[in-house]
Amino acid sequence: MTANADVDDAAPKKASKLPLMLGLVLAIIGGGGGFFAVQSGLLGGSETTESAESEMETLQPDQQLAVAFVPIDPLVISLPSQDGRDHLRFAAQLEVPPAYTDEVEAIKPRIVDVLNGYLRAIDIASLEDPATLTRLRAQMLRRIQVVTGPGRVNDILIMEFVLS
């Protein structure tokens, strides 16, 4: 019985919160100082932004908007029959820098093959979700960029996406 009384009397003291508070205050001050240094230009954070803006100003307006569009032949993809939806009609255009238009046109059969394989592998339930189209665009663009090479295709514009 006396052993239990000794254990209760020897309870450890609570640790001081001073080091935790001191660390928190120093972190806030350090973060604020870093933010100020970058925003004021002491660390060179704003130089890249200014150089990019000056490059855009030196380009002529027709050079800033110079893109070409390569149409992809419409695809009809047969789906497993569910709820009376048997086919997906898909049509798109690729946004390409004008210098690479001929190169992208030359490998268009590969692009169609990649898109066809990807769209056949997608679950029908995910196709019906309206939020899926953004994810599908990103996935298709990434696959097309792998096939065409870096810098050849900027974007994919979906012209038709119909489940029938």
C-alpha cells in the first residue's frame, strides 16, 4: 500500500511549453522575412517574372497567337452495352505550333491509335460523370505528347464527345 503512495507522489512534471512557443515565433518571423526578401527582389524571385513579361512585350501580336489546329478524324468507339449506350463519338483538334504542323500530320495515325486504345479502356460509368471530361483531356493530351514528342502539341480541343 505504501508503494502505490510513493508512485503517485513521484509523478513527472509537465514539460515547459516555452521551447515550442519560441520555435513557433521564430518560424513565423523567418517566413515573413523570407517572403519580404523574395517580394522585394533581394533573392531574385521577381527577376524571372520581369524577364518573361519583357519577352512577351517584344513579340509581335501575330507571333503571340501563332498556333495551328490539326483535326483528328472523328472516332466511333464501341462500348460494352449498358443502359442502351453502345457507342462513343469523339472528335478533336490538336493545337500545334505552326512549325510542327506537318510533323504532327505525318504521325496522326499513331495519335488516333493511342486515343482509340485509351478511350476503349475507360469505364462507361466514369464517362457519364460530367467532371471526368477534364481528367480525360489531361490524360489524352499527355499520351499525345508522348507520341509526338516534347513541344509539338500544346493542347487538345474536344469538339465532339457523345455517348449514344
